[in-house]
Amino acid sequence: MKVINFEKLLPADIPPGERILWHGRPEWVSLARRAFRADFVAAWFAAATVWNFGAAAIDAGWSEAALSGAKTAGSGALALGLLLLLAWLSARTSLYVVTSRRVVMKVGIALPIFFNLPFARIQSASLRSYSDATGDIPLALGPGQRIAYLHLWPHARPFRFSHPQPALRCIGNAGEVADILARALIALANEQRARNAPATRETIVRPEKVPAYPGGAVAAA
């Protein structure tokens, strides 16, 4: 098992009483398909290759058609290769950490950036599952909390430009991770209610069963 030094990966040492519940990285193939849109790029170049081949065959003959098709296919292969490389580097240099108090995202290929998201800043979390057993967990931030979309991408919920949502993108076992995060959010909320409530009142909600709903809310802080 590879040992990860979290003191170097987190923006600060973990305070006493805070526990690491989960850590992981995006699956690079899923990240290439969902964030870098490699599927659409491949389909576009495939269609362009067929079109150029057919047009050249009609206008200039089969030899010219083969050359035109080869050029288009080569350009597509180069573009797709660059996207796959970027996806691999992005996944390799990223780290998501869920603790009992916060979510930490370490992102950035050339210049690592840390996003420290205490549960108090997270208004809600949701889960989107994919057919390859990966999934996204977007985190909706509370009022007044905003991180620029360009600073987050590709670790952001797609197409949420006005209110960007940090997201744990394309992670394996996303349902289990969502359940861990939901339990942590509820446990902290219970702890805060118990701290603020009168001693004679029972305010703790026990989160023995916290379902993770694909596409819906997981939990709210």
C-alpha cells in the first residue's frame, strides 16, 4: 500500500479530533470523457474524416481522397492524444480528501492549488452516477461563498457558470463516497445542534441509514 503524507497535501495539519474519512483521485478515462469531452472530439473528427474523404473522392479521385482522409484522421488522433494526456495529468496531480469537518481539493497540473471547504460553507451535496461505475459529487456553496469557474475546472459541476460548484469529478465508488460525506455532514450538524440545545431536549438525529440519491441531494449542512 502506498503511504500518502497528508501533511504535505493538505493546506494545514489536521486539527486534533478531525479524522480523514476518504481520499482519492479522479479516474482519468472517465475524466477524459466527461470533463475533456474526448468522446465528442473523436466523433467530430471521425465524421470530418468521412466527409473529407468523400468530397475529395468526388472532386479529385481515390488517391487524393485517401490523402485527405489520412490528414484529417491524423489531426484527430493528435488532438485526442493531447486531451487524453491532459486528462491523465489532471487526474494524476489531483487529490480529493473528505474529513470529519471539511472537504479539501488539491488541483492543478503545473501549479497546485488547495481549496479548503469546511462543512459550514457547503450548503448541499449531490451525486451523479455514470455507467462506468464512476460519478461526480458537486458541492453547492452557501450564500456569499464563490470560487471562479475557471479556477475550479475541470473540478467543477459542468455549465454552472453563474454559481460555480466545486465537484469531486469522475471518482470511483461515488455512491459510497457520497454516503460517507452525507454521514459526516449530518454528524457535524447533530453535534452543533446538541451543543446549542438545552440539556433537557433530545435533538440528535441518528444517521444510521443515509441514502445517496443519483442526481439528487445527498445531504445539507
